[in-house]
Amino acid sequence: MFMQLIASGIAVGSVYALVALGMTVLFRSTTVVNFAHGEFFMLGAFSVLVALQLFGWSYGAALLFAVAALFVVGIAIERGLMRPLQHAPHVSLAMMTVALSFLLRGVARFFYGREVIALPPILEGEPLMLGDVVLLPQDLLIIGFSFLVVLGFYWFFQKTRTGKVVQVASQTPRGALLVGIDVPRLRNVMWGVGAAMGAIAGILIAPSTLVYPDMGGHMLIRGFAAMTLGGFGSLSGAIVGGLALGVLENVIGGYVSSAMVEITAYLVILLVLIARPQGLLGEWRQGRA
Amino acid sequence: MNILQVEGLTVRFGGLVAVNDLSFSVRTGEVFAMMGPNGAGKTTAFDAIGGFVQAAAGAVRFEGKPILGLAPERIAALGIRRTFQNNGILREMTVLENVLTGLELSTPSSLLGVVTGWPAAARAERSAVVRAREMLEQMEIGDLEERAAGDLSFGQQRMVEIARALVAGARLIMLDEPAVGLSPNERLHLGQVLRRLAGTGITVLLVEHVQDLVMAVSDQVLVLNFGRKLVQCPPEEVRQNEEVLEAYLGNG
Amino acid sequence: MTLSTTRPGARERDPAAAARRRALIVLLALLCLLPLAVNNYVQFVVNTMLVYCLVAVGFNVVLGYLGQLAFANAAFFGIGAYAAGLSMVHWGVSGPVGIALGGAAGAVLGFVVGLPALRVKGYYLAIATLAVGELMRWVYVHNDAITFGPGGFSLPELRLLGMTLDETLKYYVFLFVVTLAIAATSLLLRSRFGRAFVAIRNNERAAASLGIDGRRMKILAFVWSGMIVGLGGALFALLNGRVSPDTFGLSQLLMHFAIVMVGGLGSLAGSVIGAVLLTAAPEVFRNLPGLEEIVFSLMLILVIFFMPKGVGGLLSDAFPLLRERLYRRP
């Protein structure tokens, strides 16, 4: 049973890692903690639904649509809501993303009411048996895809020139500006990327969790917990934290009580902040405070 | 009578030694100036004495009591106040409120008294306002009372900060570059205020670059470089000192 | 050296303050006569406004004055409601005792939330306090024996001095509680404590150099905030006669944000105005799903962009007489 819990934990943890990664990307490039990130997750899933049901597109097309749509949404939000508030106090920015979160939730609720809809999995098929462990094809897809995304990120940030430029721009925006890097444009694109990542995470997990307007809020706190556990602001921390959280949830659910799964994330946040605020990989000691 | 004794104060930031085995004493009622090139460690020494930065070694005694390592609030309660180099002003409060905040420890209103509107508490608050106003008048900035502190000129803010530091009757006042940003007239006024303070038995320890002020006002000057004490002597002698000249003109 | 206008022991009479005091007394008198003019339904809405006045005022102490991103307001609200309701159901206490217990529970939770606030700030604190709120809701849902689980519970019939509390009687009780609470908070914020909060918000080092104990003052702000909002939660329970966990989640918090921002951070008068304005609204939007959220969030966004000082700030700028001593400048 233990191995099963670990395996399932890694599957769900990969999604947490993706969410946390998206949030960290946004945080590092714009120093804003995006309380609306869960809604990108939710809108990703809903976009697939809309494309399938309303437009009648194929699954593949719907997926592409969702990712592209959220990329555009991310860019629009940065341009329209975040950029004008660049120099405003933190309270205003935090409130803005909170308000945005509820706005998007309200819109989704307005159109879909109290329905809870199921999304068909991307990979159908029989569960696979690896020794004692049972995994659905969807789980493998999640793990595999997340792994690819993470790999892609590492390659981008560490190996490519653009990636290094992005790192510089986020660490010293003024210096980057001086050297001629288009920092506003970069921020804008990063928001699109972050939103798209949220959407991908939503699409991947929606088949298992069902699609409903509040699914974002649920995921937001998991994302926070992953970031806090791994080390707030650290890309590798987001991944490690996400996986660890997923495993932790499953293990606690399996050995302690299933009711506790829900609050594992909250407890993780509180415990980490009390005992070791910098998390496991503690890179970012003091963000915008 | 030595009101302040510093022995072997050493402060390290990682590998950098900001203050290196610094020792000096300040006599009651003195105006004691610390000078030195930028980065010499003056503000760091201030921070260590005031409890804002941890010292690696050394001892500091105020009126005979050891204070090194105490929290800043405790040190304030013992009778020491300071101003800050990069604005310790409370921007969003008015000038009067800034100075009132200086009376935090001297306003004997309890929480319960305040929220129930107990007359004694209200009286305590009112007399604090009176004291604050008197201090503003003394510093000749009474007309600024209702202005938001963040709106004032740098020089005016300095004055407010000093008024705030003085209002509670502290026995040792530590001023970190009080003359920066002041007009020549304001500097003159500041010098007069400092000498008057010293005359009343209050000890002033200041960090300052502006030589005229230091020379006109101080009883003792200590010159620092690279965290070490170069010389300590009366102001007139500093000018002639070879090492000091080299510190400022040569390697400093 | 003394000023000619101040004799030792003389009482400072500020004409503006005297005028304000008179206006408030008149307002209070008028408010006492209100039930004569309105029907039961409007009375219910007014009672709801009173509840949210407490919510906003309490929130303002921590968010507006102390300036900390503490998002635990819904948690304080919830624990006040649960403490009041459960004590009445399990122990049979009367309404006033229930209210007091609600305030006490809020104060205790305020202390608990205040402790991590000493270690972390900014976004970390925001996230941690959100987690506390959700944790509390889980506790309410999963302890059926005590808290009656996800369905919530109803309060017993409310009686005071032998009379059943109808909307009008509730109004007087609420008015009493709210007036006392706001008066006490106002006194607190105008005193050295309020100054200490703002000092810590502006420049914690400078505040420490003046002898202000940052840790104690932060805890005080949180405990006070928790108490006031907890009182509001208790009143809320009495108002609706029901308590259930889903009331105290993030949607509730959104409303709190909207009220405080519309009213103006750091403005007590603004909090009251914001509460009045925004409680009147939801009735219209209850029917369509999501509409309430959309309206409130849009309002919040618009306020952040165009009116960051809120109504309270605008009024302070327009009428110096109304100027509160310490208002937040964004």
C-alpha cells in the first residue's frame, strides 16, 4: 500500500508542482503573489469544456484552445490590471488579485451555475499494473507531462540565452532596463506563460476532480503550500514542494484519516512558516513584505 | 562621570568586519562626535549600541549598566534615544503625532483606561499633547504641527526627528548625521540646540560629516576608519592630526 | 518655557472635536428612533449593516492601521458566530453572554493568528492567515458532535429579560454593542496605542527606538481586531438564527475586503459608510449565481484603481472637519 500511496502522491503532486511552478514564475518575474492563479487553473478546465460542448471541437483542438486562451488572458491581465498598479502599495496589488480571483469565479459561476461537470480524460484505457502499484494512464500522462514541462523550464532558464535574460530581468529590473532588455514586455509574456501553465495543470487534473467554479480556490492553497514547503520563490522548490505535498497528502490520507487530506496543505503552511519559513530549499528569504 | 562606555566593540557582517575593537567613553553632558569617511563603521557602531545590530564581541555600559544585546525598546526605556541617517520619520503621521510617539514610554495611560475613556488616561494623553507642543515650540517648528511629516522638507524632517528624540527627556541622545540636508541657517540653529542640551546635562553622541558643525559644537571628536578608532581628541587637535588627514584624503 | 495658551492642567478644547462629538450624539439619538420609521424587513437590513460595521472596523485595525496583510477576518467572524451559537445551544446561555463569548473567542483566535504575524509579514502572512481560516472551517465541518457539521445549526429562541427578541429589540441590542465597540476602538486608535500601530507600519525600527514594543503592539492589534470582528460574528449568528460553515469562507472575506476598501483603509468613519453601502447591495444579487461575486469584485477593482483612499479618504479631503487623526495614505 505504501508504494501505491507514493505513486498516487507523485501523480497528484506533479499537478501541484505545475501550479506552484506557474505561481513561482509569476512571482519571480513580477514580484506579485497572484491570488487569482487558481482561477487560471479553473478557466483552463472550463475552456476545454466550452470548446468541446459549445464549439464542438475535437479534444486536441480544445486543449490547444484552452492553453492559448489562457495565455491571452494572462497577457491581458498583466497589461490591463497589473501594470497600472506597479508602483502601488502591496495591499492594493494583493487585493487586486483577490478581486480578480472572485471576478473570474463569479463569471464561471454565472455561466455554469451550480453544475459540476466531468471532463473525459485525455488518455483513456485500462489501469496499468507496476508491481503492487496501480496507475491510470491519465496519471502517467500527468507525471510524464509535468516532467517534460519542468525539464523544458530548466533547459530554458539555464541553457538558453533568453532564459538567462529573463532571470536577470527578474532579479534586477532596473539593471536589465539599462542594458536594453524590454522588461515590461518580458513581464507581460511571463504572465501569459504563468497563466498557460495554470491552465495546463487544470486540464491535466480536471478529469479526476471534475470541473466546477470553486476548483481554483482549492488548488491555490495547494500551490501556496507547495511553494512554502519547497521554498517560496524557488523554482526547484516549487517542484520539490509540490511532489512532497502530494505524497504527504496521500500518506496521511492512507495512514491517518481521509478527512485529514483536505487540511494537510493548511497544516504544512502553518508548520513551515513557524518552524522554517524558508522552506526546504530556502532560496528566497524575504520577498515583498 | 562616564555615561557611556564602549569596550572592544566588534561587529561582523559575514566576512566583513564593520566595527573593529572599538573602545571609547563619553562623559555626561558632553557633545561627542564620531567622524570618518563613508563606510568607516559609524552608523554600524550606532546600530550596535542601540540594539539594532548584533555585535560579535565587546561590552557597552550605559550609566554603569550593561546594554549590549538588549532589544532597542529596552534600551530606549533606559533613557537613550536616537535618530536615523535615512529618515526615521513617521511619514503618515503629522508632526505633532510624530513627537507624541516619542512620549510613548512617558504616557501612563493603560489599555483599559484608554478604551473605557477613563479620565486619568485621557488626562495623560492630553498632557502628552501639551509636552509635545512645548517641544515643538522649543525647536521653533511649532507652526508645522498639523503638517504630514512625509510632506516636509528634509531639513524640517530632521528637526522633527530630533524633537521626537528629545521630548521624553532622554539622558543620552544619539544623532546619526543630523546636519545632512540642512540649510546653513538650520545648521546654526541645530548647533545652538545641541549646545543648549549639553548645558542641561544631556549627553549628545553624534555621527557627522559636516565639519563646521562638529568643530563648533563638540567637546570630543573620535575619528573612525575601516571600523577602527584612529584618534580621539578635542576638535581643534583633529585638524592637525596626520592619520586623519590621510584617512580622508588618502586611502579613505 | 511654556506657551501662553496652555496653563498647567488646562484642558485642551479643540472646537472641531467638540462639534464632532455633538454631531455624533445627535446621530445616536436619531438612530434610537429609527425603528419607528421602518418595517421589519428594512430593520433586518439595518441590523445586518450594524454587524458589518463591526466587521469593517475590526478589519481596519489590522489591515488599515497596523498595515499587515492579515486575511483572517472571515475566521474571526466565524469563530465569533460559532462561539455565540454553540454556547447558547449547548450551555443555554443568554444572548448577551453569547455575544460576549463571541468576542472572547475572536480575541483568542486573534492572539493565535498574531503569533505567526510576529515571524512573517507580507504575502507569507496573507497565505498563512488564509490557511487558518480554511482550517477553522474544516474544524467546524468535521466535529459533528460539537459543531453540528456541514449543515450547521439553528440557535434557540432568543430572549432578553423575558421578552423574545424580534428585529426591533435585536436592533437596540446591536446598536448598543456596536456603539460601545466602535467608541472603544476609536479611543484606542486615537491614543498612544493607535500611534504605535501606525508607527510600526511606517517604520518599525524608528518605533523600536522610541520604546515601542513591536511584538506586544502587534499582538494587541490582532487580539483587538479578533475581538471586534468576533463580536460581529456573534451578532451575525443572532441576526440569522443560524450558523453554518460555508458562510465563513472566502466569499465572506471578499465582502470584508470590499467594505474596507470602499470605506477607506484606516478610516473608521469610512468603515461604517462602507458597511452601510455594501450591505444594502447584496439583496439584489442573491438570486443569480455568481452575480454577487462579480459585482463586489468589480467594485473592489474600481476602488483600487480610482478611489484608493475610499469614501472615508475622499470625505476627509473634502471636509477637514471630518478628518480623522490618522488616515492611511495609499
